[in-house]
Amino acid sequence: MQFNTWSSIDQYISRGTVYSFLHSYTAMRKVPPKGYNKKEAKSELDKYEYSNIPDEKKVNVIAIMLEAYSDLSDVEEIDFKIDPYRKWHVLESQSYSGDLITNIFAGGTVDTERKFLTGATNLPTLRKRTNSYVYYFKEQGYTVEGSHPSSNFFYNRVNINKNLGFDNYYFLENKYESLLNAYFIRDNILLDEIVKLYKENKNTSKPYFSFNVTYQNHGPYPTEDVYHKQYVERKKGYTTEEYNILNSYFWGIEDTTNAVYDMIQELKQDDEPVVCILFGDHKPWLGNGGSVYTMLEMNMNWNSEEGAKNYYSTPYIIWANDKAKEVLNNKFVGSGEDISPNFLMNKFFELAGYEGNEYMKFTNEIFDKINVINTDFYYQDGEFTKELTEENKKLLEKFNKVQYYQMNEFKK
């Protein structure tokens, strides 16, 4: 039998039962928060009522998490010869946009992905059916599906995406392998397929929710001059290897930006209401030990607000076509606040005028006070802090208990 080095399942099989059990035991065992009481957590959620989306307000939603997409255009050290973000900034001016403050750096994609889908900051193992916003859309009559043009075993998405409620999820194995013309599927190909799947759904007369994860721009990036395109001015002290890493990253960013822009232009003309939620999952790997960040003299110390944003921030855009703006009576334009991934769906629901389920309503109260929850810091009332007020500490404790209940007690 041939094993795949990158598959955790294959690694467990190759090492046998005892190793696999010992290695997995701690990951399977999730300890509830201090003072957790199941009945009390349930009673907190029971204070809220489940709300449906009125049929006349249902719009199609296409969410795309962009691999390692980060806007470095405000880095003072960088002087662009070619601006890879030009079209992204055009889209920002036409959308509701802001910064996502993630909890990961240069890897760990599923942390941002699954926090967006569940509304949780402390994720369970997801080895069983787990409450999510995917299920909410399904309950509202939506088709729920998505794409990731890579192998289905990465992060066990083949099983976990089912547990999160997706009816269909497309990977290399069941769709994209036939479109592979290099070692990865470029974003222009993926986004074209996402739009095709959306348009195919029109035949069902069902509203559509699609969540997708790109693969292009995954690091590491070439240390050679592969693309023969210089995006930034080369300054004194820039090593050849680090300069090439930076230009290689920007080549991918420009390519992704063009693909996103072209997709939006097509959806602008669509006769159905559609909203796009676009966001990056984490900052990119830029050299061993973050050498390119050092070269650019960026403050990466997350004990300060500047360093925290340099280390953890990615952009988000919530864009709507004219039909969706009309249906939802909202222009979907403006400068948004800094948001944790688990609150991004709350922001979309707020803009759309959707009330959501009991958990959405409960988390709205947390979001109103603490808009960023990171391992190392918080944003409370819109301000960066390392220490919450006593009132907000209690609020966060309550949130941790309720989300533990929500993530572990599947609502059938």
C-alpha cells in the first residue's frame, strides 16, 4: 500500500493503532471552560428566538477565503513600481470593507475558515455533526456547497465539511484534478468554476450559499526570479533571495486580485441578488524567520496595536450587486471595523438585516462589546487592549461557556 506523506490519515494507518491512539487522545478530549454548566449554557441561548430569513429577502451568498491574501500597500518601506492591489482597492471603494484580525500567522488556514463558519473562537474537533452557519442556511432552504482545489484529506475537510453541513464540496479528487495544468489550480480557474456552480444552481430555484477556499498564493514563494516582474523598488540592504520572495508573492496577489475583480464584474450583471464575502486567512510566509518582514522594517511585536495588526490582519470585503442592494435596502458601502473571523458572519447578517438563529443573536451582544478576540489581545469597544474590563471579562466567560455548549450539543 502506498501512503501519502501529507495525509494525517495515511500517517496514522502506517504507524498502527497504538501510536495513532496516543497521538490523537489529547486532541479528541476537549475540556469545558471553568464553571461550565450545560443547563445554564442552554438557558442563556433559550433567551433568544430563532428567526427565519423572509423569502423576499433571501439573497445568494458567495464567500471566498483567499489563501495568504494580505494588503501590504500601507507598508512605508515598500515603493511599488507595479501596484498589485490597484483593482482590490477599487473593489474596496465599492464595498463594505475593513480588516480581519486573525489568530494565525503564515499557516493554520482552517482556524480562520472554521471560525467564520461556526461563529466560535474555541473550535471543537468537528469529528461529529456540529452546529454552524452552514446548517442555518440549509434550514432556510439554501443549497450549501463549496470548493477547495486541493486534496480532500488536508485538514480532513472531506469529513469535517460534511459535519459542518455542506451538501457538496468539490476538491481535486471529485472535480478540479481535470483542470490541473500545473501543481496548483490558479484562482482565475477556480473563480470561474465557482460562478458556474452558482449559475447552475439557478435551475433549482433555491437560494445559494457557497463557501470556498483558494490554494494559489500558498507559501513558500520562489527565491528565484521566476516571474520576471519587479513589483517593488529594490533598495539598499535587500538581498536577492528576499527581494525575489517579495516579488513572487506580489505576482500571485496581482493574479488573484485580477481574478476576483473579473468575477465581480460578471456578478454585477447578474439578474439575481448576490453578495460576495471575500477575506484573507492569514499573513503570508515571507522568508524563514520572517526575514522579508525584517527587511521591510515592519513592527511584528503583537504587544502593540501596530505590531498586532502587522502580524495578524488581513482585509475583508462584503460586496453586493445592485439587485442585492435593492432587495436588502442597503448600499453595502463603507469603512468597517476590525473583526475577528468568528464575527464576520455577524457583520454580514447585520448589513443584510438578517436576525439569524439563537446563537447569532447571543454573539451579537458579545460582538457589540468585544469585536476582536485573539489569543494575545482584544479589541473592546473598538480599542486595542491586552486586558479587558471586569464587565467584559465576565461577558467573555459567558461567551466561552455558551459557545462550548453550541459546539458540542448538535441541534437536530
